[in-house]
Amino acid sequence: MADVKRICLLPGDGIGPEIAAEAVKLLEAIGELEGVTFELTEALLGGVAIDETGSPLPDETLAEARDADAVLLAAIGGPRWDTTDPARPRPEQGLLGIRKALGLYANLRPVKLFDALTDASSLKREALEGVDMLIVRELTGGLYFGESAREADVDGASADGSPGMLAYDTMVYTEAEIERIARVAFEAARKRRGKVHSVDKANVLESSRLWREVVHRLHAAEYGDVELLDQLVDNTAMQLVRMPAQFDVIVTENMFGDILSDEASMLTGSLGMLASASLGDGTALYEPSHGSAPDIAGQGIANPLAMLLSVELMLRYSFGMDAAADRLAAAIEVTLAEGWRTRDIADAWTLPQRTVGTSAMGDLVVERLRAPR
Ligand code: NAD
């Protein structure tokens, strides 16, 4: 029987449909080369879903997503739907809603420097040599999901000592939540260079002390072959710019991961190059780390590479097609090494005739993928 993989494609808003078209082109080529049929179903999410149905996450979209083997999202949002009125729907609700509904507790962000783009980074070339890390961020617990509230008329809470307002957020983790994210990190490390940095704030936070205990317990019981190092989050923030090549896999809680992954994204020089995978117990979701770039939407100049790298992650984590993923990564590497650039990653050395638009960049990658090996 033919090997069929069902993908729910969510093109979304802004440059979303432009970069989604390149992913479709790429999947057709990979399907032919690998003897796999990718069955794509398009669904609505974000602003476009609000326009057509009134909801940023229509029920049909969620049903399609649950039914698929993987979800591939381009980008959502834009000024057209910006509102401060809490009663009106916002595109981001679609994204948070689908993550929650699919139970996506692990966010994986690879940060790999492409040799050809070293000069696009804000760090010096020497500091960047060998940067190739995976940040595993816990996505459904911690400070962003703990109890939070404001209290009024609290004695002594205002600056002059009179009653005033206070607010609090709580960081809560269960052993089960910590163990399942640590497992994702150890498994990923086994497929990479076998090293995990577990990042916490165990010198101050009780939730971090539990984090450390659980990570070590799991390591001792099942992952003795993986090297485990603890690092305090403030130190990690510093090490990421001091010596980023020391990291293979970083695993950390939700807010630390949010901040560290944005910091690490700057190592590669461009948002247009970063993909992410969100994994849970059911269907996983793959998406570029950037947004819908409304400032360049409709011009055919968006960088499709983060979207194509999202396809690479999907091949690896949802379909177990590691060899095909490696070939795709190599095709992108070659395209860049030959000097092809979209405008966002072009520099003073880029030849004008090698500065290309979205669709041409997609074609170049597909051509190199098909090139005889
Ligand atoms: P953005 O990532 O869309 O854009 C930031 C800058 O990077 C812009 O100058 C843009 O032109 C550029 N850029 C981004 N992706 C690019 C690409 N592939 N090629 C070339 N240039 C690229 O962030 P923003 O401007 O803060 O947000 C715009 C909209 O996107 C907002 O509505 C925001 O809510 C939404 N957003 C969505 C997601 C998502 O879908 N996951 C993530 C972040 C922001």
C-alpha cells in the first residue's frame, strides 16, 4: 500500500500563503523522490479565519488538525485584526488555541548557523564556529499557566504606604510535566551529539529544585549514555553569546525558554531562517519562528527558508524520514553556499543577480534536492 502522510496546512495571513506555496512545491518533490504521498488539506487559522467564519480557530480546522499526521502552519496575524477590545477575536487566539487543543507541551527550536550566513550574525565569526543547538522549551506549564491575579486595597502596597494594588504570577510544575519534557530532550540528544544542558534557577526557585531532581532521576534511570549538565538560567543567557557552540540540547521551563530561544535566534542573523516544532501526545505542529511580516506581504520577497526548515523538522519528528530531512538540509546549505539570498539575508557581498524572491528561492532548493547525488 502506498505510504500516505496527511498534512493539515494552515497558510494563515500576510506572507503566510506565499511561503506555504513553497512548502507545497517542496513536499511534491520530496514525495516523488521518496515514494511517499503527502496528502495536504488546507484549513483556516488566524485573521483569514476570523474574516471567513468569525472565529480565529474554527471547529473544522481543529478537526482537520486532529485528524492529520502533522500540522504545518505558515504565519498568522496583522494590523488589520489588531484590537484592544477584549470582546473581539484576535488571530493569536487561534495559535494559542490550537497549541492548547493539541496538547503541545514541547517546543523545539533548532538554532543552526549556516556557514554562508556567518557574517549576517551580530556576533563575531570566531564566536559562532560550530553553533548547532536545539532548545527544548516546556510550553504548557510554568509561570505562563500558573495562577495569577491582582488584589486591590492591599495594606502598604502603594508607594506612599497607603493601601494599593498587588499582582502575582505563580510558577507551578508537576513531576510528570518535568519528566515528559526532559524525556523529549534526552531522546533528541541521543539523535544529536548526546549532551543536554538542563537550565533552571535552582539556587532561588523551589520549582527549579524539583525540576533538577526529576531531570537527574530520569537521567540516572534511563539516559546514562547522555551527558547531563545543570546550568543556571542567568549563566546560560551569558554563555549563549560568549561560547554558543558548547550547547547541543538545552531543556528548560516555559518562560526561561521563551527568553533564551529569542536570544539564541539572533545568533543566526535572521528570523527568516528559524523553524520550530511543537510536540505533544497527538498531532505535532511545525511553523517558522517569524510572524506574518505584513510590511512585505504580497510582494513576493519573503524568505521561505524558515518554512522549508519547518518541513525538515516535520520529516524528522513526525514521519521518521531522517534521510530525506538530511537531504533537504543539505539542499538549503548548498543553495546558500552558492550565494543565493532573499533580501532579508543579503549583504554587501551578495551579487545583485543572486538576490531572489520567494518563489525563485523555493525553486532553487527544489532543484538542488533533485540534483543527482
Ligand atoms: P514578524 O516576524 O512578522 O516581522 C518582523 C520583521 O521581520 C519584519 O520586518 C518582517 O518583514 C521581517 N520578516 C519576518 N519574517 C520574514 C521572512 N520570512 N522573510 C523576510 N523578512 C521577514 O513580526 P512582527 O512584525 O512583530 O509581527 C507581525 C504580525 O505577525 C503580528 O500580527 C504578530 O502578532 C504576528 N506574529 C505571528 C506569529 C506566528 O504566526 N507564529 C509569530 C510572531 C508574530
